[in-house]
Amino acid sequence: MDDRVVCVATEEIRATEAAKRQCAENVASDAIDENRQTQAELRRPCRLLRPEIVQDGDAYGAFYPDLPRGGDPGHLQGWGETPDAAEKDFDANYYRKAHVAGEDVKL
């Protein structure tokens, strides 16, 4: 076999192996990123506290269970045009109340 053919074949094999390694690294990196996003989602206050979601006309409310719903600003709740928006408002209110109370909140 010609040495040039062997050299070209060897380079092609190395390139293929390098591409496979890069692909594996990308897959691993994507999996790590996805895991971080999943963990962040699971640590949201609305996921941990599981507020009750109710529809009130065109709006949705997220209320922490066992607390009055009289609109008292001291109670933890969230509002939005969709259930997701209500949960996001609930999360924001949770962190706002924790900040006002001077608590270092880590979920």
C-alpha cells in the first residue's frame, strides 16, 4: 500500500475520532445545561409550595394553601392572565416578601 494512502487514511480516522469526541462533549454539555434548567425549575417557590391555582374571570390567581384569600397584601399570592403568569407573580412575591423580611432565601 502506498504510504500516502496510509497517511491520508490515518488522518481521516483521527479527524473522525476528533469529531466523535466533540459530539460526545456537546451531548454531555447539553445534558448538564438541561439538568441545571430542570433543577432551577424544581426549586421555584411555586413548585415547592404548590399554591392553588384558581380562575377569577379573565385572571388566574395562585394562592398559598391555608391562607385567607381576601386580597390582604400580607398573604402570599400571585396573579396573571394565565396560570403560568400567576405562578411567576407568586414566585416574585415570595422573593419580595423574603427580601422585605430580611431573609436569605435559598430554595
